[in-house]
Amino acid sequence: MANHASALKRNRQRITRTARNRTVRSALRSALKEARVAIESGDSALAATKAFAAKKALAKAASKGVIHANNASRRTSRLDHALARLAQA
């Protein structure tokens, strides 16, 4: 247990930040899963819509510092690549 006022405050901040990050990360994971399922279904219109939402969630998570910017960029690139393969097929 924390023994100093500063340590107690840091613990309170950690709890608040963790809860905030958890909601963003959960929304991100849901959006990515929906996009992947839509791409696998083969419906290009639905896949494009879901991929747009996932890319938006990735950018939001990166801007808030929940995930690293390069992580968001890599996942966005992979989504775009999967969409391009779907369009070719």
C-alpha cells in the first residue's frame, strides 16, 4: 500500500486512466473484430464500412496513447491490404 500522499495520488490516477483506456481498447477490439468478420464474409460494401470504423477507432486509440502510433499504422495498413485483396477477388 502507498505510504506517501504523492503515491496515493498516483494510484488514484492509475485507476482512472486504466478504466478510461479499457473502454477505448475494448471498443477498438470490437471494431477490429467486426471488420475482420466482414472482410471474411466477402461483402465488400459491408467490409469497407466496418474497416472505416476500425481505422477510426485505431486512430482514436493512438491519439489517446492507448496503443502506439506505429501499432495503429500497421493495423490500418493490414486492413487496407485485406480490403484490396477482397476487391480483387
